[in-house]
Amino acid sequence: MKQARKEKLINYFNRLAPDYTKYRKRFKYYWNDITRLANYFISSDETVLEIGCGTGCTLANLNGKRKVGIDISPEMIRVAKTENPSIEFHVMDAENITLTEKFDVVVLSNVIGFVENVLDVFMEVQKVCKPNTRILVSYYSYFWEPLLHIAEFFGIKKKGLHQNWLSPLDIKNLLYLADFETYHFTKRILIPVYIPLISYLVNKFIAKLPLINYLCLNQFLFARPLTKNETDSKYSTSVVIPARNESGNIENAILRLPKFGKEVEIIFVEGNSTDNTWQTILDIQKKYSATHNIKIIQQDGKGKGDAVRKGYSIATGDILMILDADLTVPPEDLPKFYYAIASGKGEFINGSRLVYPMEKKAMRPLNIMGNKFFSIAFSWLLEQPIKDTLCGTKVMFRTDYNRLAANRHFFGDFDPFGDFDLIFGAYKLNLKIIDLPIRYQERTYGDTNIKRFKHGFLLLKMVIFAAGKIKFW
């Protein structure tokens, strides 16, 4: 039975192969949107495998330094090799992948509807995955099944074989059973054909709105291999502490910071203080030189974002952390951030102050309201829950930060605080972002450097700017 279906599938696609590229061009508006979304997250230095590549139309337009395509149809692969001689293609069953190479990105575009057993395919995909490989699965929304059947009836769309119509929950569950974790889900396109101006306005703006978005045709799931939850100590950590007018907190930052992981490197970045913060940092470095690895530097720019970038530029740890010198995020909580990223639970760990009750004077009511607004805005923008965007403590691997910095030109150097720069950059790198709740505490020394209204309007401008780069592009 299974073999008979595969033979039927091969024959079906073999018949389509000679005219398939021409057929794809008729609907290039639809297919180009899939390619655009994939390329948003695929960089030019990554290796890409497409499963069910057909004649290679999608793969040819994807980013990547090396691209490989596999398909069950010999005729599809023959045409693919003729039309795209610079790309490597193989006749191969997705349920029996024999490649030995590991890829950075694996794409399954509108293919899972045809395979006999989707779980078998996802389990085979594990063979070609690195620990940080990204899986992109695109497929029609099952809400569109009646409309697509009507399009086939009138000859607008080629009549296909009976397909698996899977809901997002079905696909997520199958990925999980194959040891993949789905961390990002989005839907796109309300009008899949090009209608001048109308398609542009509807798909770029209206289709992105809440509720309406659920009606979109294409659904995209991003997954990554599940990692083993090991609490090992193989990673070193750099803790960057930006400090402006924080003289009374410097020594406590050292005394209260636990040891964790392989090694902890502490980097104080002093920025334009009007008190004796710099002298205190010099004294503390000398006082604890025998017990702590402390680096110090003064920033020549302004703002916390500049201070963090300055500190990261001299960091040598595998993991990069930020600890605000006001110590409102307890230094004692940093081992939790280490565990979360070292065990693979996330790749960008974002501190969240808005889960537990706060101390009475830790945050003013207007600040709480502003943070909750930005939480809602970011969760919609990034299509994953982000409860607190402005918590000072954010954690990521230095290798990922180096990639973020190399691609900073995409969003531009627009964020004086550094929080949005890191969150937006992590999203563009397709990292799994998770919140880690902390108990936010009152200051014990000094005053906040945040000006509620001035900085609130600046943050709002940054959200609007980022929406154009993330949502409405």
C-alpha cells in the first residue's frame, strides 16, 4: 500500500516536471512570498537543504553559501539540474534520507501534504541536523482547503493528489514527536495572486492584523532540534555591568555575584559619571584582583546601548550577560540565566520583571503601564510571547552576538538603550527567545537614569520603526 502510493506520487510529479517551472511562474507572486520570508531568516553564509525541491525554483532563489535539494521524482531532479547547474540535487525519498552532510537550515515548502508519513519524514530530518539547525515548514492553512479544491475544479490550480490537511497543532505535535521544538509560528497572504495595488495593500498591511491574520493562506512553522537538558559547566561567561553614577553599588555587584559555569569574567563599563564611580571601579578591580577576573573600560559614547557594545567588544566568555549596576535585578539570579542558555532551553534569555510582585518602590506605575504596552506590542511583532522588553538583563552566546553585530545595519544603530537592538537582532537571527522571571528590587543607591516621557516616546518611535522591518516589509 505504502509503495503503491509512492509510485503514484512519483508518476504524478514526473508528469508535471516538463511544465512545472512554467506553471510556477504563473503563480510567482505566491511563491515569491514564501522565498522572501525564508530569506529574511537565512543568511548568505549558511548551508541549506530543501526537501521536496521539485525543479529547484525555490532553492535557486534562497540565500545560502551551499544549497542542496532532494526530491522523489527523477524527472523533477533532471529538470532541476538542467535549469540550476550550480546547485546540487539528488533523487531521494524524504522518508529515507541518505545524505551524510549536516545543514544550517532545512526547508520543507508545501511538501508535507504529499508524503505517506509526516512523522517518518521529520525523524529522517534529524539525520541532517546540527544542534542549532533551523527547520522551516510551510504549508497551506486547512481553512483554505475548500477554496483550493474549487480552484482545481475550474483549472486555476493544477489538480493534485489527495493531501494531508494538517493543522498547526498537528504539525507541532509531529515535530515534537520527532524531537523538534517549534518556537515560532506565523501566517501570511490573504490574496495569493497579483492584483495591482490591492494585493500589496491587503497582504502587507491588512493580513498582518490580529484575528484577520488567522485567515491567511500560508502557515510557517520554525523548529529546532530538542537539546538535552544538561546542567554542565563547559561555558565561560562575561558579565557586562554598565555603570553611570553607581559608585555605591560597585562593590556589592562583586560580592553578590555567584560563581557559575566554567569561569566568570566581569566587565565594568563606566559612562560619563558625575560621581566617583570610575575611581570606585579602579579600587574594586585592585581589591579583588586575586579572586575575580575583572576588566574595566570607559565608554566614549553615550547611553547604555553604547556601553553594552563597548563591553561586549572586549568580552571573551562563551556567554554574554548584562547586569545593571543598580542591582534591581539580583546578581544572585544570574546562574538561572546561565542554566537556561547552557541547557539549550533558549538561545536568547530575556529577563522579565512583570511576573512576580515587585517591591513597593521598584517601578513607578507609569513605568509598569509602559512596559505592559511594549510587552503586548512586541509579542505581536515577534509572534512569540515577550513579557518584558526593557529588563536590563539579557543573555546570549557570543557567537550569536557577533552575527547580530555583523548584521546590525539591517535595523541600524537606532537604540540608545540596547534592549531593542538585541531583541530585534535575536529575532532576525531566528533565535529562540524565552523569558526568565526575576523579582525586581528597589534601588539601594542613586537614582534612575530613565526619563519616563522623553524615553517613552523614543521607545515608541523605535517600535514603529521596527514594525516596518519586521511586520510590514
